[in-house]
Amino acid sequence: MLMKFYRVLYQFILSRRYRVSFKGLSLLSQPGAKLIFPNHQSHIDPQLIAVECYKYSDIVPVVNEKYFKIPVVRFFLKKFNAVAVSDFKGGNRDPHILKKIFSGVIKALEEGKTVIIYPSGQVQETALERIKNKQSAYTIVKQLPDGTKVLGLRITGLWGSSFSSAWTGAKPIFLKRFLIGIGYFFANLIFFSPKRNVEFEFTDITQDVIREAQGDRQSFNQFLETFFNHKGEEKAYFVRHFFFLPGRKNKV
């Protein structure tokens, strides 16, 4: 009950800044385990995904272990039984990481939960999603539990957010941007924040990814890249942060 209260509260906070529209939302309400593959435009999209998906079933996000070091974030990740991924940039090169991810994800799917994992494993560096040679999504699909549905999630509208690489040309620091965002929330008197339009499009790609997983990893990843980038490069869109000031014109 307490987690439902937190979800409603945080969804309200996010809704002050983000106006999210949905396509294919009915797929989330269908029974059974679900594996969601989203593209990763910014640091804010996992939060938007979580508050929506948690309406329908228990969720298990797969996240970088560095987020477990942030006290408030760690509290919620543990509540969700999140699966931690080694922080390679932080120097932790766990040779068994794929096995840990696989076992955690498969266990959650067998329990009928909704697992959220980013095939790219990182925030986009360009306007196109690049999965490159990552292997976690490929490995999981090759041994997918029977009855699991795989949903591809195309996210648009966040390229240009201060939580995205388009803001400065470099990957943003999550905690810094999060704290600044709290400041914006109150500076705009809660109810007057300029809003960013975001679209989530869910598509059932179960049969497609099962077919592609019969081939090699490169072909599988190329299929996902094509799925995410089917509209081509998204133009960066910058939304002003304060209702009482003009917008900032950034260059990507």
C-alpha cells in the first residue's frame, strides 16, 4: 500500500514537467510475465516507465549498481528487487555479471513480473539509439521462459531534456540533474512548470525477437536498433525550465 502511495505521489511530481501520451498501453494490462526493451533517451525515462508499469504489475528494473549508492534511490530499487549491473566505468568488472543479470531476470519472469532492461545499457550519446555489441538482451531472449511477452518501447520527446546528452553534448550526471530538477519544481511554484511532451509506444515484438535470437548477436542488435530508430534521427527539443523566463537555446 505504501509503495502505491509513493507511485501516485511521484507520478504527480513528474506530471508537473512531463505530459506523457501512450500507444499500445493495453499490452501492459494483459496477464503474464513481460520483458520490456526501451530505448534510452535520458536519465528521466526509467522513472516515467516505472510509475506507469507499476500500475499493472510488480516491476523489476535492471540498473547500474552505482544507483544503489544513492540513499533514496537505493530504497526504491530494493523495494523493486532491482537487478544490479556492474559499473564498468567505476572500475567494477565482475566477470560473472551476465550470469547474475540472467538469473535475476529469469527468476522475475518465472514469477510473472514485468522486467525492464535497456538493451543499449546506457543513455543515448546521439539522436539515434545504438546497442552496438551489447549481449544481455540477446542472452535473455535466447532462453526466454514460456509465455513471456516481449514489448518494445519506443520513447520520443526526451532528446533535448537536461537529463539527456543533447543538453550539453555530454552524458549528464544523474544526481546533479535530479537535484537541480527538484529546484525547478519548487521555483515554478509546483503547478506552473513548462511541460515537455513525451510519447511512449509499446509494441509486442515477442515473435520477432525470438526469431532474431536464433541468429547471431549482431543481427539481433541490429533488429532492435532498426525498431527504435524507425523514424530516423529525432530533432533535439529544448523546453524552458522556468515559466517566468524565456527558453534557453542550446546547440547539440
